[in-house]
Amino acid sequence: MQIMDKHYTVLPKREKCLSLLEQHGITGQVLEHSKLVNKIAVFLANSLIAKTELIDLQLTDRASLLHDIGKNEAVQQHHSLVGAKILEELGFPKLAAAVKHHKGDFILESKFNGWEELLVYYADVRVLETDILSLDERISRLKQMKPENIAVLDKILAKQKALESQIFQHLEFSPSDLKEKITNLSD
């Protein structure tokens, strides 16, 4: 049985998502990263839904789980674009859009189409490998890895902080509380 979202888009079951990740070679640390991004995105979606925000929880769940599906197959393109192509070919255009838009610098290029894409993006930028970091910590590490991109990374950080404010203005906890809240969740 497949799940239908509010717009009658067919979404794969969670078990199918895990199978797709395996089929595309997503294992080990990348799989653990994907699961942690998923945990954060779903937690934030549920928290926002409790505050009466309209969010497609199943789309957020599946897209955040599959956001790195193209990681092992990306050679000349960013893995977000490869992942989007995979999902589009499988007949999941809404998943493809959310996966395509999780690329770090997407925030400079365009706007998100709904909470679902925004939460996948935000959850992913809060997780480096399998560590939950603040936005400042994440960008600081990226600056160390790519010092030639400092100016662009500063622009990205400013936009990411605005995005973070947009999310957390609806919640009763702060971004600095997120790591503890996720750590305390049972699997």
C-alpha cells in the first residue's frame, strides 16, 4: 500500500525508501546521516503541526530520508540534482523537488516551495556527517574546508539564519535546544 498526500501524490512507503537508499549504495555513515536529518525534519514538522502549521508530514518524512539518494552516483553534478533525477524517473516529482532543493547554496538562488522543502534543507544543514551542529559551527567548519568560499559561505549563513528564525518563531524552544531534543527522542 502506498501513502497519498493531500494533493494525491503517491509517495513510497518508508520501507521502500530505505530499500531505495540501499539500491543506490547509501549505507554506513551516509545512511546514518540521512536518518538523523530525517529525525530532525520530522521532529520539526510535528512541532510546527502542533502549532497549527499546515505541513505534509509524510512528504517531509520521505524527502528527508531520501535527500542523499544521489550521493554515490554524483560525478559531474551535485548529488542533490542526481537524487532529484532518480526520484523523478521513479515517478515521485514532489520528492524530487525537495531533494533537489536541499543543496546548500539553493538558499541563495531561490525560494522553497512549502514547509516540507524548507525543513529538509534546514535539517540537512544542521547535520554534518552524523553530528548536529549550530549553523555557525557548520559554516565555520565549511570555511576551514573551503577557505576560497568564505564570502559565499557568509551570504549562505545570513540566509540560513533568516530561515532558522522563520522556523523557530513558531516554536517554544530555540535552535540551540534542538540537539538535546533530538538526542532525547527514542528511535
